[in-house]
Amino acid sequence: MTDQEMIKRWAQTWKEVGPELELMRLREVRDEDTALSLELLAPAFEQALRTGGPDAGSGLVEMQRYFAKLRG
């Protein structure tokens, strides 16, 4: 199978399963326990507030610089 054929097959597969995946995503969002999610994420949020966010070596800062270059 050529690269072009693989790409076409990949695109066709996503076209076929995309609607079902979207329905699954919507069900998961609807059924999510938001209060529990916030409770579970609160410690990470508090830690980020205490430490001042990512350091320059985390990769996140560099990624944001890259995205800024793409925009402008």
C-alpha cells in the first residue's frame, strides 16, 4: 500500500467513525461529574498558583513561543 493509499484510507476511516466518536464525546461530557472533576483538579490548580506556573525548562513555555510565531 502506498503512502497516498494509506492517507486516503486513514481519512475515510475518520470520516466513517467521526460521527460516532462525536456522539461518544457528547455523552461523556454530559455524564461527567463536574463537581468531582473540579475537586480532583483543585490540588493541581493550587500547586500551579503556589509555584507560579511552568518553568522555562518545562517545554510549555517554548511551545507557547512557537505558537506565537505561527500566529504572527
